Amino acid sequence: MWGASPARVEEIRNVVTYETTDSEVIVVEHETMGVVDTTGGRFRVPGLLVLRVRDGHIVHCRDYMDAAGVAQARNA
């Protein structure tokens, strides 16, 4: 998604991981920080990843982002 936008990711920070009762599943909270190249506006978008890892490979990934934060990033 970020590649099709003038919003450029500069940093992923505040990464927190959570183990689940399913040994293949991990949940990750994070913040995506960046700048909109066309305006110079800065943005912060909170997100959540749910990953399923099997035999050392990611076999499933869900990526959830704050929709309002994404909209604000596009207009920053």
C-alpha cells in the first residue's frame, strides 16, 4: 500500500509482540512513522499484525492499520 502512495515510511517503532495460545501465531503492535513527499507533512499510523509461522516461514499474515491514521497520512 505504501508504494502506491506519496507517503514514505521512514521508521517502524514501538514494536510490541504478544504470544498466543497457538504456538504458530504471534501478534505484533507497531507504529509506522513517515512523511508525505508531496507536502512534507509527517504522520504516525498505528498498526497490528497477526502472523502464522510454520517451519520458520510466514504462512499467513493479516495487517491491520488505523484507517483514520492512513487517511490522515495521505493528506498530511
